[in-house]
Amino acid sequence: MQLYDFFLLLFSLMKPAVFEYRSPSSIEETVSLLSEFGDEAKILAGGQSLVPAMNFRLARPEILVDIGGVSELDRVEYRDDLEIILGSRVTHRSLELNRIEGVSGRLFAEAARWIGHYPIRVRGTIGGSIAHADPAAEWCVLALALDAVMKCRNIDGERSVPAANFFDGFFSTELDPSELLESVSVPILTSNHRFGVAEFARRAGDFAIVLAVAVLEIENQRVKDIRLALGGVSGRPIRAFNAEMIVKGEQLSSRLIEEAAAVAAAEVDPIGDIHGSAEYRRDLVSAMVKQSLIRTIG
């Protein structure tokens, strides 16, 4: 086979299998379609993960349900000064541009800047990323760090699933095929909160090999509460609970940060793959935890 013929064959294969396209205009219509077609249907939000998978025939939905026209899902709502409700169709780029106010907005903007490249951030959505459940995805790790709650809806009603229970493993969640991830709820951070995001990737825009998100609440110059979440280490985002215990109740210092980073590296059981061995990832956990905690200081 000539090289030209080989590439012609390769590119001819980079097309999705035949599917039926539906474009609902409401949440009710969307969940009705999911109820009707079940496993045969896939939700299309920004398409930044699903479309490439379809082109490579890794995903072959018989029904593609495009929620691009469901305006209800593109909302940011503040409830009782306690939480922020993010519709699942809110884009990475809108969060990068400080669509959310205050400390919470700055955290989301910082996390969004690490996501892919500009075209991906423009089209990709927070709901699509969380439902896709890549363990190195920024929104998945941030959701765990903030104790986010996912609102899942089907034709019979809705249920709320906390982030700690939502992610099952690689690209696997508690979301049922008949359910739509309608929104993500996160607590509003106050002026007492500090945060740090640190990640390492081979190239700008690549998924992180290791990602660390630290969210601290400070009271009287001491750490009243800390959430330290890691991505790229396991089949799902995880919390570094032992490292959190080292920091909680203490005043941050260089020595304490070094100790917490070492404890975090010791408590994880990293995966190894073509991007890095388990031991390499363990070293990166230490480095990223250290950087994320340093950034909480400013």
C-alpha cells in the first residue's frame, strides 16, 4: 500500500458511525429522550471529548442528544448567599472570564486557565467535563475539593449526588444513562478562604499528569479547614486526607508545607502509564501539593 493510500484510508475511518440526531429545547424534552433511548443515547454538550471519541469509533451512540439549545442549562445562580448553582452547559471560557463573583470566581478562573487550548475552553462545558470523569480533569478535581453536589435529573425526578460519591473510576460516574447532569452546586467561598492550583503536564494544554487543588479557610491566622484534592494519580480524583490533617489547625509555614507535601506523596498509591511511572507521579504529588499550598499564601 502506498503512503498516500494509507493516509486516505486512515482519514476515511476518522468519521463517526451512523447516528440519529436530536436537538431538544428544554430539560423536560431532554430527559424524555434519555428515558426513551437509554444506553443508545449520548448527551452532546461542548463535544470536546465525545466528538473525537465518535470519530475514532470509540463511542458509537445510536442517538445523539444535543443540549446546545437548552438555555436553562447555561445559568449561574446564587442561592441564599451560601452556594452557587452552575448549569451543566456553562463553558470553561465563561468561567475563565470571571462569570462568578468574588473568591469563588477567582478560583474557577484560575482552574479554567489550565484547561486545554482556547477553542476547547470556548466550546467545552463544566457539565460535560464532570460527566466525562477524566481523573485528571480540572473540574472533577475542583468539584471534589469544594464538596460540590451534582444534580441529576431523569423523567421521574431529580437527585443530588455529592462529588465524593459521584466519581466511580476512569470515565465512570454514578450518572445513570437515563439521567441528565443538570447542574453543579458549590459553596460560596468567603474572604477568609485561600486557594492554590498547581498542575504538571508535558505541554501546555495537555491533561495534567498530576494536579493539586488546595482550598483553605483561615481564622486567626490558622487553617480552620482545608481541602486538598489530587488528579491524575488514581482512576478518579482523590483527597489527600493525611496531608490535610497535618495542616488543619496550624499556621502555614515553609516547614509545614514541606511536611504536608511529603505526607501527601506517602499516602497516595499512584497509577503508572505511558506518561509517567507510579514513582514519578509520587514525586509530582509532593511537588504539586507544595506549589498549591504556597500559592494559598499569595
